[in-house]
Amino acid sequence: MNNDLSRNAKSSLASKSVRLHYIDWLRMLAMLAIFLFHSNRFFDTMGWHLKNADQSVISLIFTGLLDLWLMPLFFLLSGVGSWYALKSRSGGQYLFDRVKRLLIPLYTVGAFVILLPQAYFDAITNEGYTGTFWEGLPIYLGSIPDHIYPSPLFINIFWGHLWFLQYLFLISLVTLPLLIYLKSDLGKRIVNRLALWCSRCGGIFLFLIPLFIVRLSLRSFFAGEHTWADFVYYIVFFLIGYIIPADSRFTDNFKRYGWACLALGLVGFIVEVLLVLVLDYPYGSTEPFTLMFVAFQIVMSIANFSWVVFILSLGVKYLNFNNKVVTYGNDAVLPFYLLHQTIILVVGWFVIQWNIGIAPKYFIIVVFSFIGIMAIYELLIRRINVLRFLFGMRLKKKYD
């Protein structure tokens, strides 16, 4: 036992001095993945803000595969970032930073610029709106007054893809006491104990227990997307991410179980496809504790976690280094996220009307949307301090 505790202490001390550069790479690559994901949403068979006349099952499968791990990975990576942020900040400073990086972009350029075209396209596609963009502005702005919902999205606006910012702020807020506690001496002992359990055979799969509990309990009460069930589920991934830098054994075990998790992730994805497409099981069903409901929630928990661990394992093995590309990319991640879906929809609005196939349309949307986003970022946002502030970036000093 003493030897175990000694190894725990060494692992913890080693983790304090080492930055996990693969996390920076994965944050940037996850952003590119979500860009490709949303560029594909015109063509799958599910509802979205704007749809191509023809849809494809291949596009649906692509959507389903990325959907298994994208948002869990984003929240996990955000948890890692919070661990580093609280190394050099007090709790109050940490929350103030979250306000600057998340709420200011959300309730300035987000709500009043970026989301406006998305709301317009969505109204045309899903609400039968036939007016012009400018005629629709009073309708959109009239939906913004404070209105409390029984969900984590408290302010009644059209959220588009920016629900993530409010979720992340609220998760940062409600978990802050626990985050601070885990940095105390007693909290470090708990993390060390978790790392010890995870280093045993199959121990890393202990993280599935809270994921099972959340999905099986809350999804029987909250249907659909962006509910309290999702909120608590993402908290679990956020907390897993938060403890990763605290002990190197978490990272070691991602490498150890990466390929096993790929196998589990593939099996989980295949089972999901069979349940949803073949057996016609409704994805958002809340039937409490039927056999199908329990099976689906367990399969989804395993698939979500397994894909995330597999992707982390690849990062640990191949991306744990720093260079100018990842430094530039990580600065651009938040502005890129804020801009990407609106630019994709604007480009796609024109492209989906062309009489060409799905594959060339997708390629054109990806290329021109990426060029547009990076041009706006490089030529405007990155260079102008007012825009840097509004897009959640640190201000550029005169000598930078």
C-alpha cells in the first residue's frame, strides 16, 4: 500500500510540470471535425436548419458516427483546460475568465450577429416563413426577452450551435466548488486513488458507472436534445477531463486501452445503427426502464466513452508535441467555433440549389466555408482588439 501511495505521489508531481500538448492538438482537430460534421448536415436524413433536396444514408451514418464522440470530447477537453486554468487563478478569477470567453461572445456577436442568418434559414426550412431576412429581424429580436425555461438553456433565444457556450459556462459554475476541492490535499488523494483503480486491469471502464447512472435515470424524464439529462451527462465528461492532467496514469491507460476502445466503439455504433435504422427505435425515447430503453442507454454510454478514449489514445501516442501550427490553431478555435455554422449555412444556401451531386456540393461547401471563416478570423478578428474581445480572445498587446 505504501508503495502504491508513493507511486501516486510521483505520478501527481510529474503531472504538475508537464503540459499535455496532445490536448491542444485534439481541441483543434475536434473543431475541424465539428466543421465537417455541420457541413454534412445538409445531406443527412434528419432535420436541420437548412436541407438539400436529396439526402443520403451515407451522410446519416457519417453524422451518427461523429455525433457519438464530438460533444463528449469537447466537454472533456474543456475540463482539461479548466484544470490548467485553476493552476494559476482563484475561483473568482476563473469564473471572470469564463464570462469573458463564453458569455460575452454569446450575448454580443453571438446573439445579435452570428445567429441571425441561422434563425432565418431555420424559419424558412422548419416554420414555413416566406418573408425576407430583414422582415424577420423583429420576430427574432422579439424572442430574446428573459424567459425562464425548465432546462439548462435559460434565456429564450434561437440557440443554433451556440448552446455549447451556455452549457460550458453553467457547468464551469456549478462544478467550481468540486474543482477547487479536488485541488486540495484530500481531493488530490481522491484523484490518486482513482488513478490507482484506473491503472488496474480494465479499471478505466469504472468511468462508465456514472455515465450509465445519468443516462438510465435522467433520460427517462427528459426527452430530446439540450435537456438536463444532457447537461449532467456532459458534466461527467467535463470532470473526467479535469482530473486527467492531475496524474499521468490516466494518460498511460488511454494508450493501454485505445484499441480495445476502438473495438467497443465500433460495436456500439453498429448496435446503435441496428436499433435506430433497423428496429426503428426512437433515438430520444423516454420509455422508463423498458428492456430496449436500458439496452440503448448502456450501448450509447459505452460507445460515447470508448470513442473518446480511443481518440485520446491516438493523441497521446502521436500528437504530444508542440509547434506553431497548434499554437495558431488553438488561438483560432473559439472564433472558428463561433463563426463556422453560420458561414456553412450561408455558403450552403447557394450551393444546395445547384443541380449537381451530393459529393461535389459537400466538397464545395467545405472548401469555401473554411476559406471564408479563416479569412474573417485572420484579416479581422485576430488583428482588431475590439473583435478579439467580442470573440473571447485575449487582447493583443502593442508589442505582440
